[in-house]
Amino acid sequence: MSQILNCGLDQRTLALLVALIENGVNPEALANVVKELKRETQALKIDEEVSQNRKQFR
């Protein structure tokens, strides 16, 4: 299903999010949390790459 939706989430994560919504979590608020987590994850990956590159050039 996550591939059909092209949301970038694995099936387990998508199922957990659907369950949260079914149990009353505000879908818009949940979407904002997911977006923020994706941004933070990407930022951490970039920081890690920069750190690795700095180590290579020392």
C-alpha cells in the first residue's frame, strides 16, 4: 500500500499511522509530525555525510 501511495513509508509504519488515526489521533497533526521527522532524519544524514567527508580529508 505504501508503494501505491508513494509516501516513502514502509508498510509497518503506514499501518501504525492508520491505527493511530483510527484511534482518534488528528490526521493533520500526525502528518505534520511525520514530515518533521523526515526533515530531521534527512538533516542528520547530511550531517553524518559532512562529518565523514571531514574525517577523510584530515
